[in-house]
Amino acid sequence: MLKILNAEPDDYSEEARAVLSTFAKIENGPFSRDKLKSAIKNYDVLITRLGHKIDEEILQKAPQLKVIVTAT
């Protein structure tokens, strides 16, 4: 089962959360940058908006990460 980290879930619809939960385990933030850096290592998918800069520092801590989704 996929593991999704939704770093910025504010205003994320319940319908969208329900759909995602049919095929993935989801953890919802919000996450500070430091918390995101420590949590990201265990996830396959990152959902973010404009609140995070996903740069080399973050990506180096995400060996399992396959997809980054921007919900903007």
C-alpha cells in the first residue's frame, strides 16, 4: 500500500481524502520544514502546496519518494 504524506491538508476536501484512503495510507500535516524533513523518509508520495520549498535538502531525506503532487 502506498504511503502518502499530505504536508498542507488545510481546505483539502473530505471527498479527496476518502478517495486517497482507498489505495493509500495517508498522514496529514501541517508540517514545519523540520518535521517534514524527518517524516518524509517513510513516504512514497508527497502532497504539498505553496508553503514548502521542495529542494535538494528535502529530497535527500526521501529515499522512498516516487511522486510529488502540488495541490495548487
